[in-house]
Amino acid sequence: MAHLSKVDILGGGPGGLYTAILLRRTFPDLDVRVTEAAPRGVTWGFGVVFSDRALDFLRADDVETHDLIAPRMERWQNMTLNHPEGQVVLDGIGFAAIGRLELLQILQGRAEALGVEMRYGHTVSDLSDLTGDVIVGADGLNSLIRASDPVGFGETISHMSNRFAWFGAKRPFDTLTQTFRRTAKGAMNAHHYRYASDMSTFIVEADENTFFAHGFDRMDEAETARVCEEVFADVLEGAPLVANRSIWRQFPKLWCENWVSGNRVLLGDAVHTAHFSIGSGTRLAMEDAIALVQALKAEADVPAALAAYQVSRPPIAKKIVTAANTSCAWYEDFATKIGKPPLDFAFDYVTRSGRVDMDRLRALSPQFMADYEAHHAARAVTDPVGKDTPGAREIGFDKAQHTNCSAVLWDNLERNPGKLALTGPAGDVSYARLCARAARWGNAFRAQGLSLGDRIAMFLDDTPEYPAAFFGAVRAGFVPVLLNTLTPPDLLKFFVEDSGARLVLCEADLAATVAASGLDAGDLPVIAVNGAAEGARAAEDVLAGQPEDLAAAPTGPDDMAFWMYSSGSTGRPKGIVHLHHDMAYTQESFGAQVLKLQDDDICFSVPKMFFAYGFGNSVTFPFSVGATTLLMPGRPDPGKIADLIETWRPTVFFGLPTLYTALCRSEGIGNRDFSSLRQCMSAAEILSEDVFSRWKALTGMPPIEGLGSTEMLHVYLSNSAEEQRLGAAGKPVPGYEVELRGPDGAPVGDGADGVMYVRGHSSAPCYWNRPDKTAETMQGDWICTGDRFVREDGYYYFQGRADDLVKVSGQWVWPLEVERCLNEHEAVHEAAVVAHEMADRRMTLSALVALRGGVEAEAMQLQDHVKHALMPHKYPRRILFVPELPKTGTGKIDRKAVADMLAAGG
């Protein structure tokens, strides 16, 4: 136990008072003094709210104080959302509240009863007035203690753009309620809850545009209250709003990296802030106090105790603060969300922090989730694209003829059963053998007790087992979920749980990732292919005795066939649903109209089958015409790729600009024999002129460039063998309609920049359980790609993203996600990440990094951190270290200056 004579606490709020209480309980002989600038009985604000179970921490640590507070609290078990189009009740989301002044009086009385010295109405302007062995800064956002050493405490502060004003209301509300309103001048929101039998807190919020449109910046408290009473008249029911320093504010986001400087220590709002939308900062402050006093009790001296507090408490608080910041960001944009139907809006609201998944929400709010899922079940997954679209007429497509996508493989039993379907290092497989293997898989899945439509997570490399298992599953009416083999364990767990997969099929070499994911092996069968793995059943055991024939399940063209997942660069990854007729549409459009394979072709796609692009290249197109696919398991490298081309002699090659660049620059590539190739395809990004010309010189043919997406399943813009425009993504592939739209949603003409919309029968109808994202992307029967293009002479030229996403190595990356990841590294004080185009026209990420004082780190350490925390392709290729990042006059990172510094740095 640390030896202490005196502790000074600056700040007489709940955090400071509770620290004093705990100190006197733990150190009965300790001189503890609390100094508060405000007079006794004066406070700002009205109520303090805790989640229903938040007081458990207090009961566990200090039952006496808990028993003083708990009986005085107002409680309720549900939460209410008042949407402009209806009310939604979130059952099971309970809260408790108490008046702030009443809470202070309880804590003051307890502190004084324990012998704490209280100084009210005493302003400290000089820290020499505080003489304790330890000085506790519980003095809030404008902390004098923190201001005494902002660099030492590692202070970072910024402000949200929304404005809020904190009122009271002379009426009680039944539950904690969020009321969202549209006005002629913009959207507004009120957070309100009762804290006494006749009083409630009433916080009004508006975005920046609405704030100025109403003229709130020119109003005093009384006028602001009058306008707010009019906006929320229906919920106030005539009750007046009560002002108490109810001026408009912008929520401050404060975080200190160091909570200790010498003998000064911070807690509560003096060291971090947490947005009021996830509960009370009071709870955080009181938990900080518990952690501080526990450290002082456990350690032998004060320096060791403060060091222990620094190590133990910030990581826990950081999780809550991060969730609060995520929640806060949701409110910044709430005006764009209230157009959603009430249940969809409520789901978006309750999952806003990213900490609540579907399963947790079902347990927490069973009635709400029953209503939500019934609402979506009533809107079954259907193809939003009408039968008689111009694109479908153009290629003569009749989706009624495509009831089960396994026909892509099974049709080969009639036309060429002995033809080679697959070749490569994993062996040769004829179409007859592949269909037989697929049938065994389909029967085996049925034997596992799966029902029609059940999902199967496929965590597989490119070997013959992949297409066999895939086609067996879809023929039997199950839904494969194709997963990236580089997926880390925690993300794999999310994929399996989000999809509701009933079974995991994985490579034996990847079984350790499945095991590390924490999935419940007791309820989720795991089957390993291509070898044995601990904790998984061997594929041959599962397939033993299964018949080699399989009738197609009674699926329809618009039934779910398979899923793929987005990268998750801007949030939770999205499950992209595809239907049984989608594969046939990509074949009759891109396959038949652009690619034009023959049955004697051998196709070699370096992009894997779990990518939509690789899936079409290796599965849909060659199997649709009875051609052969060369499969390459393992990670690709230029030497291995060249070896396969020389050995297996493919005729059609599929790559990405990153791959073509690596091949063209690899040692000895000019001595390789690529004479078997008759056609080369590229997608995802635009090739540089240098690489385009090098590949053409190397092989005698140019790469044919195109652009597609997982949502559209494959390429919808493409150049052709007959004509290529360097730098262009191409023309619309027959079967697809493409529009460029301006900010007003109207089509734009040639030469004008617009966001690309695409329509075609291969489009995904939805993102699974993501109505919010579905509404943003699937707009009617069009897909909003988010890409900006210019059209010239019928060809489309990429201009950038409508948002901040950039494509790196053929995959979308959100620079801010990478920036946040770097900022989480222990050596990083601050980082900024920007995208830029390299000389060869590929996009990449660069980072400007300021390290913490006295800390050293190599660029490779930070790059490895990003690779492991996110995905390998997301790491910044270049990192430039600087003493500090450039800032604007408002203290924000100056992004233009960052880009200029990175450019100047080479």
C-alpha cells in the first residue's frame, strides 16, 4: 500500500467526490481535500443516466454508496425511438437516472461523513494552492491540471460538427427516448429521459446546416427554448423547457495518452470524454476513481501506483471511448438516415457503435428483433431487376431458364463428360469426375442435416475440391459463402456468425485459423479438405458412401445461390447475396460477348475463386462452354505463375494490374515461353502505359481491360480484342446498362463527371441483414457503384471514388481505416494516410507518421502491424516519419499539407 499523507482533488463533480470517498475508505488516516470552484448546491445540467446494469460496478466496489444512490433512481426497461413515420420500442435496453444535483448531494454527504475536507466556491488559479502528495485532476474538460502539462499528458482534442443544447423538461417520460424530427430547415433530434418523478433531461441536437438555418447562432437561451418547444411540441405535451446554461455547444472529443504527469493524475472528463449517446461519462469517471484507488492500495509507493493506473485503466476506457466516438459519428449524419423505414432506422441506430451483433441483439431485444426479422422476411430476397430490361433484351436472356446454377457444370455431362474440366498442380479432373465429386458433396451436406437455403462457409484454396463442393452445395439447394483465405480469425468468426453458416468447409492448412476464431466447435461442424486437421472431420470420411448422382433441388431463378463478402473497409463487411440466375447472366453477357471462350481453351486466373472476378474466370466462363481451368493453389508469385504457363500451356490468362506489373518487372521474364496465350484479361484498376506496352511486347498481345464489382458478379465495362483505349475501363458490356449521374441524380452527358450506375440481371439484390447499406447501393434496379467516371466516345474513364475509397491491388481500401490502425500502434503518436497515383498509374497508400516522444520504430514494424490487424493488401507502401503532423488553424490535420509533404519526401 502506497504511503500517503495528503491528496488534493480538484473538481467536486461525481468523479472527484467518489475518488475522495474511496480514498478515505481505503486510507482512513489520509488527509483528503476536494476543491470546487462552484458554490455548494450549484451544478450544470439536469440528470445523469446509467445503463440498467451499469451500477453493478458500484455495488461490487462500494455497497454503501450504491445503497444510498440506487433507491433514489428512476428506472425503465425499454428504450423508445420516435421516428417521423412511427414509434419503435427497443425492449430490454434499460436505463436508470438520477438528478445530477441529487447525486452530488448524496456523494457530498458521504464524503463529509468520512472526513473529507470540502472547499466550495474556491477558484484555483495556481497549482501551488494544491499541496497533496498526489493531485487528482477531476476538474472536467477545461482541466487546470491537464492544462499545466498538455504535452506531458499527450492531449488530443477535437470537436464534432453537430450542435447540442442541454435543457430540462417539466414532465416525466416513460423511457429513455430519442425523438427525431424533420423541419423545413433540417432535421433535429432530442435525447430525453426522466430523472425524477416530475422532471426530465431534454438534450436537443442539430447538424451544422440545420443549426444555422434556424438561426440558433443568433438566439439566446430563452428564444432557443421557445423554438425547440415548437419543434418537439408533440412529445413535450405543453411542458416548458428549463434552461440552465443551455447554450449551444459542439461535443468535444478529448483523449490523453498519458494520465499521469509527476504526482498529478487525471480522471473523468479531464482525461477523456464519451458522447452522451452511449450513457454517462459519470460512470466512466467513477470507474477511473476505482482503478486509481485500487492501484494506490496495491502498490508499495506512489510512483509505482500511478504507473500501474496508467497501464491498467486507459486500455479499458479506450474501448468505451472508441465506441462512444463511433456512436457520436452516427449522430453527425442522422439527418441522412431518418428516411429509412422505422424498423430499419432503429436497427441502424442500435448497432451504430459496432459492438452489438445480430445474436446479441436477439438476446437483448427479442421482441424488437422478432419484429425486425419478420419485417424483412416479408420482403424476401428477390431480383429487383425487371424481366424486360433493355440489357436482357439485347442478349436475349430469359432468367426463367436458369433455376439452379449447378447447370453451369452439370450441362457438361451431356455434351463432353470426358473432357478435362480442371488441370494443374492439384491434378486433372474430367467433367464426369467433377460432377460425381460434386454430387457426393451435395449428398454429404444433406446428410449433415442442412435445410434448403442453409449457408456453408467455404474457406478454400483453388484446388478441385472448391468447385466440387461449391456445385454440390448449390445443386442441393444450399448457399456457399465464399471467404478470402487471408481472413484473420476474428473476421472469420464474424463472417460465419453473420451469415448464420451451419457448417465450415476449410483447407486443412487453414483449420488453425478456424480454431483460433473462437467459433463454437460443438455446434458448428468443421470439415477439412486436402489433408487432416485437428478438430475437423476429414473430407473423405464425410464423403464416404455418398452417391455420385444428385438431382437439382427445387430452387428458382431468384433464390439465393451463394454469397461473397465485401472487404469491410468502411465498417462491418457486407454479405453480398447472389441468385441462381446470376452466373448465367455473366456468361451470356461478358462471357459470350467479350471473352468468347472456345471448348479447347485453357483458362488460367491468378485471382482466386473467392473473388468475384476470379470466380467467373475459373468457374463460370470455362464451365459454361466446356473449356478447361488451370488451378493454382497457394500464394502467387511471378516465378510460379510463369512456371505454370510454360508447363500447362493456358490459352487465356486473367490478371490484375498489380500482377501484370510484377510479372513485367520480374527477373528473367523475357526468357519465358508465353506462346500458348491467345488472350489476356485485366480488371479492377487501370494499367499504366508502361506495363501495357511491356506485356504486349512480351506476349504479342495487349491485356484487355475491364471493370466489374462483386455486386455485379463480374465485368460490366470492358475493352475488346478488336479495340482497346489505353486508360479507359471500356464500353458497357452487352447486357448491361450504364448511366453517369450528377449530384442531382440526373444523367450527365459526354465529358461530364458523374457517379456510375449499372443495371443488369447479375446484380446482387441486397446486402445480407444490412438494409441501410442495401438502400445506399441497390437503388431500385440500379447499382450505385460509387465510382466517378467521364464518358468519351462511348468509353468510360475512371476519375475517382464518390467517397474516399481507393482501389489498391484490385481491392477497395479506406485510407481512414488504415490511419486509425496506425494510430493504435503503441509507437505512434499520430498518423495520416493518403492515397496517391504512382508513376505507372496504380494507386497506393502512403503514411505520414509522428512517433511518440522517445520512441523509435521502423516502417516495416508499422506495415506489419497493419497487415496483421487488417488485411495484407491494406498496408501503406511508404511511410515518412516527421516530428509532428501539419495542422490547420482549427487544429485539424491538414490533409493537403500531408499530401504535399509525402510528395516532397519522394
